[in-house]
Amino acid sequence: MRINLTVVLTFILLSLMCAAGGVSFYGGYRVGSEALKGITQPDSSPTSTLAKSKKNELGHKILSEAEILAKVKAKMSGK
């Protein structure tokens, strides 16, 4: 039984493509891990510290919905 040349070339091409994919995966992994080497996770959640303090960095007070609606109704009534 004779081996078909097309089948042999197909398997050679398939193996070369798998090897190229593995090399590019390894290179991308190395570059990505090197880029993220200095990055760390934050110590705490910024939203939880903002909710606890009731003031943000600029010193603005967080208003409640009732206060906002009262101000809007007062403006609309012309007071």
C-alpha cells in the first residue's frame, strides 16, 4: 500500500501550524506576564470606602433621593 503524498503534506502542514500556534502562545504569555509584573490588586474596594465616608475626595456631600426631589419640587414651584 502506497502512502498518498497529499495526506503526508497535509499532516506536515498541520503539525507546523500547531507548532507555530504553540510558539505564539508561549511568546504572548511571556510578554503578558512581563507587562503585568508590576501590577497589584487594590487593597480595598473604592466604592465601599466612598459609601462609608459619605464624602468623596472633593468634599462634596452625597445627597439622598428625598433631598434631591425636595429641591427639584421647590425649583419647579418657583420658591
